[in-house]
Amino acid sequence: MYLGFLTVCLGNMPLKEKAKWASENGFKSLEIACWPKDNTRDYSASDIDVENLTPEEAEEIKKYFKEYGLTISSLAYYDNNLDRDPEKRKFINNHLKKCIDVAKMLGTDMVGTFVGRNIEKSIKDNFDEFERVFTDIISYAEDKGIKIIIENCPMEGWQVPGLPGTISFTPELWEEMFRRIPSKNFGLNLDPSHLVWQFIDYIDVIPEFKDRIFHVHAKDTEVFEDKFKRYGVFNRQLYTGTHGEFGYWRYRMPGMGNVDWGKFIKALKDNGYDGVISIEHEDPLYEGSEEKVKEGLLLGLNHLKQFI
């Protein structure tokens, strides 16, 4: 196993600078953000312009990654591939295919995304749309030797307050995903933080889905029992809009929440996983400046490396 991080957290810093800093501080891999240049999503970035990347630019990226002793664990474009707007959906699906093309150019074999959801339909009814859309996407990826990885984030409130914005956030739903599309090029970017606040055992899922865990996110979740007793399973309902408000849980750097990383990483090892552990930095206490983000990344690195 080896440690990396998703480049989104360092914002508009040039990719080469992110790679240099990562190398100098003990990281071995980067998960490169590839959202469109014209994009307003939170927690997104465009470190590689996949619409316009030339072969020469791809070779330059490969050259300095090799110089810095880094690998590219995956390209990251997490968006709604089942958007209810046909034009938006078409754009997102096509951008994902461009990420697949660039992954091939860069010599990495994984692209990460969300399934998403047509919010006008139930989760059950979304699976028919999922099967149509992702059969095409996975076939495109297979032809180029690329694997598609799905992060298991519910994206609650993404489109409608209180509702999950994806259809791929529990073991029940993963089972249906892989029943519908059994391709060996289709798997998970497993993130335990999303399972913690849903009270799903993040260790038990590993042996069950060991053949589908292609990539792992390292993000922690801090659960506040007193707030859970007040807000319940549907979580806080009356937000005021004040910055920093949260319900009974919030994301943290690895080692600062409820995930037992030693136990989690041991279970991964015991079940044959030997890939990246990639920090996804969404800790609100280590945001706001480049210095704070870097401090958070290093805290996560130092906690995780004792288990690698």
C-alpha cells in the first residue's frame, strides 16, 4: 500500500507544484482532479484540462511525476452522470469519457466518478437509467483498459434537501450496481467516512466486496452522540446558513474521527488490497488557507503511515 491525496484541496495551485510538494512531504501518489475548466462545484478543481490536453502535455506530466517519484492513482471527476436534464447528462457523460481518454494517455488505469441520480425518480427506478448510461461508459472504458471507480458518497441534499443525490451509497445498492453491470472494470473507490455516519460497518463490507475495491479514500467522520440524540437519523433540519454549521457529524482528517484506521487498513490487507490510500481533504477545521490545508494533509499522512 502507499499514500496519496486528491488534488482538489490545494485549489488552483499548478499541478506541478502540487506534485513537487507531495513528493517532498512523503506522498507517493496523486489522485488528479479533472473537472471541466468552467465549473462551479464545491470540492472540485481542474488540474488537467481533459478537453484540450495534447500528447506533448501528457508526456510532460508523466515526466515530472517520474522525476518526483509519484504515480497517478486515478483521475477524478465526480459529477451526476444521471442528471435529469438530458443536455447536462450528455455533457457529464462525455466529459467522463474524455477523462478516460486522458487516463489512457497518462498511463493510469482508473477514473473515479459518481453514479448520480435523476432526482425526479426513485432510487429503484434510477437503476434502469443507470444500466443504460453506465453500460455505455463501462464499455468505453473497457476498450481502453481503464477501470471506472465509484465513490460511495450519498451526496445528500445535492439536488433536493434531505434526499440522497446518488444511488450508490450502501452495500445493498453496490450489490445491485454490480448485478446490473458485472464488468471487472467496474468497482469502488471505498470511503469509510460515508459509512460511519450511516452506521454501516466499514470493516464488514471489505471481505464482501474485496474484488470490487479498486481504490480507497482516506477521510474520517466525527460523530457527536449528543447531537445525534437531538437531531436523530434524519439529522438537523433547521440550518440558519451560518458558516460552519453541521448536524450530528462532520468530516475530519484521518485520525480525528471515528474510523479505526489500523483496523480498517489491516482488513484491506487481509483481503488482498495493496493499492493507494488517498486522502480526501474535506475537514472544515483545516481549510481556509493553503497553509491550513497542507497542515491537515500532513496530519493525515502521519496518522496513516503507521499502518501502511
